[in-house]
Amino acid sequence: MTIENISLFQAMNAKMSYLAERQKVISQNVANADTPGYMSQDLRKVDFSKLVANVSKNKMHVMMEESNPAHMAAPDQSPNPKMAKSKSPYEVKPDGNSVVLEEQMVKSSDVQMNYTLMLNLYRNAADMVRTSVGKKS
């Protein structure tokens, strides 16, 4: 059994994947800050506390598989943040561009801070697992 099979690590992996994907979207917004007609994009927020609650509640369960993108996700799977629509922008420049660099920088630093937090939690949890099985870090 690997640590990836533990629900806590699955939830942290899901959160880190979400944050990495959000950082890509933010960097794409910054790269297109001067592109006429470009609309600022963002991922919808995922409630990871619900995901953790569902995973920890169902100790033994059968995983559902999506064979078609139109299928609904299983209750214990994280939703695909790419499927969400962007919110309407607060400001739009005369050329139709809605990227506000200051807003993107705040979002980027928030993503970086949350990713660092998840990484530290992941390391600490992995160290606890190693200690519990008698291996040194």
C-alpha cells in the first residue's frame, strides 16, 4: 500500500492539482493583459472540506468511472474546475480587455501561499507515516 491510497493524501493531491491549474490560468491572464478583447478567466472554487468529509465518511466504497464527459461525477470525487464558467469581470478596458494586473497578482500570491501550505502539510503527514512504520526521514 502506498500513501497515495490514504484519503488524506488523495485530498491534498486534489487541492494541489487544483492550485497548480489555477496558477496556469492566472499566468495566462497576465500574459494576455494587453490583448484586445481578452476576458479574464478563473477557476471556480472547490469545497475541499466536503470532499474530505465524503472520503472519510465512506471507508469502503466502490469507485464510479466516467466513460462520457457528460456523466455526473461521483460524490467522493473532486469536480473538474475547468468546467466552470468565469465570473463577469469588474472592469473592462475600452479595447475589451478585462485583465486587472493587480487583481491577478493578489490571486497568484494567494495560490502560492495555499500551495506552500498544502506542501508542508503533505510533508508532515508523510513524515508521520514514516515514523509510524519505523523508518527515519
